[in-house]
Amino acid sequence: MTARDLLTRSNLLGAALVVVLLVLPSLATAYFVNFVMTQTFILGLAAATIVFLAKYGGMISLAQFLLFGVAGFMFGNAAQETGARGLNLGWHPWAAVVFALAVTTAAAFVLGALASRSTGLYFLMLTMVYAVIGYYVFAQIVEISGPGGLTSIQRPDLLGPPVRLYYAGLGLSVLAYVGFRAVGRTAFGLALQGVRDDPVRMASLGFNVPLHRALAFTLAGFAAGAGGLLNVWWNGQIDPASIAIGPTLILLIIAVIGGISSFEGAWLGAFVYVLIFTYLRDLPLIDRVGITEARFNTVIGVIVLVIMMLSPEGLTGIARRLRRRLRPPARTGPAPSTGPPLPVRTTEKELGVTRR
Amino acid sequence: MAHTGTAPSAPSGPPGPSGPAGPAPVVEVRAVTVAFGGLLALRDIDLAIARGERLAVLGPNGAGKTTLFNVIAGDVTPAAGSVVIKGVECVHRPSRYRPRLGVARTYQKARALAGLTVRENIYLALAGLRGRHRPLWRTAADRRMGEEAADVAHRVWLAGQLDAAAGELSHGQQRQLELGMAIATRPDVMLLDEPASGLSRGERERLVELLESFDEELTLLLVEHDMDVAFRIARRVVVMADGEQVTAGTPEQVRADPQVHRIYLGTEAPA
């Protein structure tokens, strides 16, 4: 790939967006940066792991939020010192980071291996079972979740000021976005897409299909774990209720709002979700029409419903369609098809859930 | 069914007139029986295929051709019997071991990977064989395999569709891609499941031309519904019906066999 190939319009747009986000802390209010945007990055990162598995592997996973939580609990147990709840191992924070990511990745491999022969709806159900079991594990084994959760978890000194956490979220998000997309063009990613399209075919080409699925799940679990660490640093605490089935579903909803087959959609969906939950209450007269805080989930539900009806590809699908309509027809014709040796296809993929 | 262990020499040989002579067969199917529920799809089938042989398996729909094929390719595990490929007992080895033994197959319904491009499909056939399954970064090896894939695409007349998604190809082009994915790995044994089905006359001509251009050493097992294509490619023909072998012989012998006419009368007039 030459430098010239990198100068596509979407790459430039992405770079411009990153620049804006880099200077955002000096443009926007601290609340917007440290609350809205940091949370967007964290949830977007977690949702991107759902997109990764769905888009390339045809696997819709409900276990990503559990892995997100495992990393948080493990960090809390390892890093906190005596006197706090949990195991109080009192390790150095970065040792705790390594430990948390290792446990999360190992858990992802085991769960992925167990689910590696299921696809479609069965995979979804199985990962939902994981989420429920995971919740009860942490809710009932209070030694590792502290009665009522782990509180006052300190983040590493390096990430002390909130704006550093914002930058960490931005950095990890960019890394995940670029990384996940790049993986799609590697041998591993192409084989994963092959497994999505036709596992029987891939086996006859020599691939170990279940292992491939398990490894994809492991990779996604690792990334979800990184998001989970950011989350526990941002929150300063974690309790079993925060990984219950409700939040688990919200992560899937975020992915669906954004568009489950596009990585941009993960962060876009997270942004929309956080915006609604943060600013809906400030809209004038909103409480007069009966939308109080307790009704926010209803609003989210209606939005999801509308998006599903308008565009199964989510907000990114809507954006893509608008762009196509606005662009002069001459340019939509023969698209220039230069690209890397193994270019990503331009066709939009549906979920691939119904494929075998 | 009489599954008599592993007696390497003297294969029981098909009852047909021209069983393979000479060295040990490349593929040997012994007393294979497959049952789907109550249905016996294959009943005690024996088949030995010599190196470089061009063998066609004919028969009406439901004769068990594809099942036999799937047993050899490892997609179906038989209830009894054994499959030996190049001296390796393969009956309980999943299909993913076949490429290492130099076996490639195509599917009756084109099963190209719909969401990937032609180049990526062929690339995966190469990557699958060479064990390049899990790297998370691209290297020069990937680029070379991409170029190799382009060469193969050229051989199966898909040079113009290199970057088209396989799912958007026409039916004929998908069959070409199937063939491309099979020949990309330079197999010693190629299993072609109804390669001509659904092709136009012109496409059939090209297919036959391609199959005839293969190396003499390549062993070709062809399942065909279309007798025309089968007779042009094959030097030996096995005819099956209702999960059993009916007859076997040279194309001329089989063409003249009244039994074959009877079997085919209901479904297709003899050529």
C-alpha cells in the first residue's frame, strides 16, 4: 500500500475527526469531555468487539459486557489494598492491569471454545447464558465482588487527571478501530469471514473452524477487557449489577443503533446513547410529556425500533444511504477500484446470522 | 457390512470389467455404508482409484453419488467401512485434513465464500493448504499468495472479476471460482461434484477444455449428472443407483449397457 492509497476521502475524514478529538479538551466543557466523550469511547470500544464478531464472524455475542466486567473486577481485586472489599491483593496497578487482561483473555478463550460449534441464534443464546452465569458468579461469590461491589478503585497515577483517561479512551478506540479493520484483511480475518460465509467450505480448505471461532472470540475478549479497565477507572467502582442482563442488552442496543456491521457504528451508537441519557432531561418541557428519567429506556427502545425499521444497518447505514443520495449521480457510477492487494469488498454485508 | 480390517494388498476391486491395475490406489473406498436416518444412502460400496485416473461416477438423482463424494472428502462419516487416501486411513479424520493429503474438492452447489472477493476466495484456498491460518498481520507472503490467486483466476477466466464479491458472480462464474479454488492448491486428487450443472453450452465447452488441460498425474474423480461431460472427461465410469454400484467400465461399455439406459430412462434420455 503506498502513501497515496492512504489518501482516500474516508481516511482524511477519519484523520480530521481524530485531530478534532485531540483538541476537544480545550474546546468543550470538562463535563462534555470527561463525562460524555470518555464514556462514549469506553462503550464504543466494548460495542466494537460485538461488531468485530458479528461482521467478520457472523457471531452475535452477548458475553462482551461480561468480559468487560471480568476485567474490571480482576483489576479491582488485584490492585486494591487491605481494608477495601474483595481480595485486596494490593498489587502494583500495572501488574493488576496485566493480570486483569490475562484473566479476561483466558476466560474469553474458554467461553469461545465452548461456543465454537454454535452459530446464529444458538450462539446468541449461549452467550446470553454466559452473561447470566457471569452475573451470578460475581453476585454470589462475594469474596471477589465484595459485598455490594468493589468501591474506590484507584486508577494508575499515569491516568490520574480525568482528561488523561479521555485520551486513553481516544487512543484505545483509535487503536481498536484501525486494528479491527486491518485484521479483516489479514489471513486470520479473511479466514474468519470465510468461516462466517461457509464453515463447511472452510473446513474442506484445511481450516480448523471451531478453533478459528474461539480465537476470534478471544481477540474480541481481550479488547473488551481493555474497555472494561477504562470503565472501572472511569467509574472508580464496579458491582455485579453493572454486568447484569440489562447493561448487557444495552451494549447490543448500542451496536444496533450504530449499525452492527460497521465499526464506526459502535462509537456512533455509544455517542447517541450517552447523549440521550445525559441530555434528554435537559430538553425543555420534556417532563411535561411524561418523559421522566424512568422513561429513558422507553425512548431508547423507540429509537431502536425506528432505526431497525428505517435501516437494519443502523445509523451508519442511514448515513451511507443519505450520502449516496446527495452525491451527484456521475460519481456514484464506476467507483475507482484501486486498492491494496486484497481489498475489502465494497458491498454491504448483512449480518450473516442466517447463514450456516 | 463386511469391514475386514486393513488388508493393504489386493483391493477387493470393483466388480466391473476394468478395475485399476498396478500400484496401490490413491483413493480406496472399502465397504462403505452410509445411513441418513432410516435411509441407506450408500450400501457396501467399494471403489479404488489409481493415480492419474479419470473416473466419473454417474447416476440419477438420489443415487448416492454426492454422498460417496462427501465420504471421500470427509464431510460425511460413514456408518461402516473405510476410506484410505494415499495409504492414510481417513474415515475419522475431518475434512480439514484432506488438503494436506493433496485432495481438493468442489461442491455441487457453488459454495464460494459469498462475502469475499474472487481473489480472497482463492487466497484462502492457498492459505488453508499452507497453514497460513492465523497471522494477525499481512506480510510479503500474503502479497505473493494474492498474486498467485490472480494467476489462478486468470486460468479459470475470472481475471476481470478479481475484486468482485463471489456472491455477486453469475452461476457459471461461481463454478469457475470453485474450480479455481480447487486447482490453486495443485492437488494430486481432485473431486469435482457436478461441475457442469447449470452451465450453458459454451461454459460446458470451456469446462471440458479446462479439465482436459490438467496434468496427466492428477487423479480426477467426477460426479456427474450430465453424461455428455462425463463421457468426454472420464476413461472409466461407475454407474450408481439407490446407493449401490450398478455397473462400471469404459465410457463405451457403459454407454452400451442396457441397465444404464433403464436407469436413466426416467430422468434423462441417454446421450
